[in-house]
Amino acid sequence: MRLPWGCETEDLPAFVVMTSSDKDKTCGQLFFDSYWGSGFLPSRFQGVKFRNSGEPVPYLANPAGVSRAARRALLDDLAAMNAKHFADYGDPEIDTRIAQYEMAFRMQASVPDLVDFTAEPAHVLDRYGPDVNTKGTFAYNCLVARRLLERGTRFVQLMHAGWDQHQNLFTQLEEQCRDTDGPSAALIQDLKDRGMLDDTLVIWGGEFGRTPFGQGDPQNPKGRDHFGRAFSWLLAGGGVKPGHVYGSTDDYAWNITADPVHVHDMQATIMHLVGIDHTRLTFRYQGRQFRLTDVHGHVVPGLLG
């Protein structure tokens, strides 16, 4: 059987996305499918989103009166029809449809085991914190992420909403950090304890930082504004230099004073860490070969272990 694209298992997707949020937070954020979409790549490369309530994916259980054998027979007939359609038209989305139907069938067996934490040792659950057994929390998603990686999923994306603080930095930001710091550390430690951190790259970051000064009228400030000039990411495992801070700013966290890293440089470095030369990985679209870093980007040696 052909493995899913980029995956080491036939039972789970290569790219899984999980979102989380705290309903008590005052700054809401929306997650759009484009955040884990495949852009102009074929849709087989897009992320598969696990829901944060109820079953992780819809229709894990067959309807009443439909056996697994009956479902298998139905999918065999659909695959034959789609294969004929693909032979006639050659549309890659038809091939994606065939693969996704097969993946959905296998996930009916693999996903219930994935999210069953009963065999996890108590000290592991305690490490992730009190929210680990609550679906939709960041802690729960971190443990599912480790279990996905163990089972052969190559890329897991966790997105946590509620970071768009302005005036509420001293309340909401503290709670957000409490929600995410412990589980993030637990995930890294868990990977290390299991011998997985050496070949698993963990990236923790956001899309921008905050200004070091208040925004708006000084007599009636509106908090701190979005700031894209200087902000930090955390990288662990996967060939990254450990225990090291790369780059610095002035005392006001305003100007970068040493070792700037452009987004294209970060992309090039991440690809290098996972064994890909960013200048050679291309995809033909609208008549030319595109690469992730376009015509830019350099690997940053100072980040490498």
C-alpha cells in the first residue's frame, strides 16, 4: 500500500493541525483553513484539522447497521470510479480524493487509540498539567502531538488563540503563558525522555511581538501595539544548538543590534534542519519553478548544533 505523502505510517495523516483557546479570554482570534492550507500545491499537502470537541474527526464510527466490511466494499467501488475518472482527466485532486477516502477509513481504527490516554503513566499526565484530559486545551493537544509523532505523523501544528492583547497584558497575557508554558516544556521533556528530541524539531513562536511602549494618547493609552521588528522564537531538538540565545536588541527591544534573522533565513534554516536544501526544493506553478524562500534566504550557522 502506498504511504500518505511525507508520512511514515499509513494510518494517520502526514500533517495534523490542532487548535485551542480559552473561552474566558477577552481577545478572540479566528483560525482559518488557509493557515494550514497547501497554497498552490495539490491539496494532498494541506493539514488535516482535528476538532477540539467531540470526536477528533467526523464520522469515526459507522452509522448503525453499516459494518466495516460494508464500508470497505463501498470504498472499493468509489475508488474504482474515481480511478476511471482520473484516467480520463488526470486531475491531481481526484487522486487526492482517492487517498483521503482511504485515509479516513484507516483513521476509524487508528484515531480512537491515539486519543486514549489510559495507558499513559501518571507522572507523564501530571507533567502536562491539570488540563491534559480536557479536550480543546493546549495541554491536551501537546500530548496528542507527542502520540502522533510516535505513530509516524511527520508534522504537527498547534495553534493557540487569544494572544491579541493590547491593554490586557497584565491579566490575559499572564493566563495565556500559564496555559502554554508548562505543556510546552512537558512536550519537549517528553520527547527527550523517549529519545525522540534528537530528530524532532520543535518550534515555538508567533507572527509578531509587541511594541516596548504604549500606543495611542499618552494620557489615555490603549496598551501596546503590534510590532514586527524584533521578537523571539524558541527552537529545540532536531539539530538546533542547545542552551543558546542568537541575536540581540537594544535596551528598548526596538532595534536589532546583532545577528538579525529574516523570515527567509529562518525558513532556509528550518528546511536545512529537516534535511532539505531550500535552493533545490521547487514546485512548478504558473510557468516557473517556485521555492519556499523565493530568491532569498540563507541558512543561519549560529542556530545549528
